[in-house]
Amino acid sequence: MFRVIVALLALAGLAAPLHAQTWPARPIRMIVPFPPGGGTDFVSRLVAGELAKSTGWTVVVDNKAGASGMIGLAEAAKAPSEGYDIVMGQADNMIIAPATMKTPPLNTLKDLTPVIQVASSPSLIMTRADSKFRTLADVVAAAKAAPGSVNYGSAGHGTFPQLAVSLLMQEGGFQLVEVPYKGASPAITDLIGGHVQLAALSVASGMPHIKGGKVRGLVVTSPKRSPALPDVPTIAESGFPGFDATGWLGILVPNGTPAAVTARLHDEIAKVMQLPEVQQKLIAQGVEARWTSAQDFAAMMSRETAKWHKIMKDAGIQPE
């Protein structure tokens, strides 16, 4: 009997390496929890396409939108843990959305296993090219001199750029009036049309209009300037040392996925993110490539969750 037990344990120990040697034996599904055409979809399709090109694997993008990106995450968490389902998570659906729901469909920090962070993306605070606001200091001074007189458009209450503004107001002791829109497009349209004075959106949303001369970038929310907009200063440079409100994207898998498989996924995706052509394509969309370890990715998500949940609570954002 003892020999039988030893033999069974030995076979169990061999199972993971053998699985890793034969994996992948069929297409890998990359779940994208947002609709086609958005920023998360662009990054996901770029990573999927380059991963397929560099490895020979078949990687199929599957858009599963809804519930602020939570439906796709929940589907990934319930998927078989065999290495054939991966999901692109990001700050909005991993951190922000769960805190706005009384009964979120999953615990994003516990129900998925981090593999690798693939990108970071700051927000952009911008104004019309002919605006009287030339710097962030101008905005702060006007808001303090006449509370309620300065407004800004957002892509929706509770979006990451809107929370970046909330953090800025908390640190600076001033108030801007939010005008929430259903997406970035109507917000930027009203900014250009003069219906709002500022807009807080993604870098990608503002870049074409900055290059077209209709919009001026005031600040980005990352600790360092964005390579996509090197002439736009950071909030940290503009009177708020240490300010950081950077969005991110990363790959996760169902819990229980074999460690050898997640390690292989990590290594192959890391190679893709280091390709100069991939980095340039991301910068053109206002995004920077990253290739962290799984441990660093998990630690970052934990820190960011604690940080932003406190900011949301302080801003009076309650679960609904």
C-alpha cells in the first residue's frame, strides 16, 4: 500500500510539468470585459495578435461587456482552470466598479490569479486651446477664488479620470463641478464646443484634438510625463509633489491554473511587451507598455485597491 501511495504522489507531481509540456493544445480565449473599439479592446487585440505571432498559438479575443466590465471578469473566474481562458483586467473593472456595487459578482482580488501587468495609462486634464486656463495653477486659483465657478466633463461618475480629479481636489483643497457624460466622446465634444471648461479623460481621447490645435493639455496624472504627450506636465510637477493616479491593464487567469502554465504565459507576454513596435503602437494610443512579475502585479493591485477605495469613500461614492 505504501508503494502505491508513493507512486500516486509521484504521478501527481508529474502532472503539472506534463500539462505544461503539452499546453496549449487548443486555442486560448482572451476575454475582454469591454466592447470592441475602446482602449482596453485595442490593447487586448494588440497583445493577442503579437502573442499569436511570436508563439504560433491561436489566441481568440472574446468581448464580454457589461456591468462596468464585471461580467467578463466573472466569466473568467468561473472558467475551467486549464490555461485556455485569460482575461484583460484594468483599474476600472478590477478596483473601481466593485466598490460601486452592493453585490459585485466576484471578489476581484481573490477570485482571479494575476499573471502580468501589460500597460499603464495616465489620465489627462485638458481645456480648449483658447481657454484662459494656461496651467493647473490657474484652474486651482480660479476654483478657490469662486467656488462652483469651474466645471469639467468626465466620461461618467466613478470613472478613473474622474476619481483622479477627486484625489486632486482632496489634496488641493478646492472644488470643481463635475459634468458627467455617457462616454468620452460627448465630453470632448462639449469641451470643444465651450459647454464645459475642462475635461478629465484618457490621454487617447485628448491626443487627436491636441494635435489638431483645438485642445490644450494641462496635466497628466502619472508620476512621469507621458511619452505620447511629452510637452504636457504632470500634476506632480504642477504643485502637487508625489501625485499619482495612473490606470493600468493586466492579464489574469482563473484560480487553480497550473503554475507552469501561468509562468509560461507570463514569460511569453513579457517578451511581446518589450518589442519596440508594440511599445510604439501603445504610445500612439496614450498607453505605456509594462511587463511586471506576477508578484509585483498582485502587490500593486492590493495597494491601489486600498488607495482608491479610500478616495471613493472620502468623495462620497457609495455602492448602489
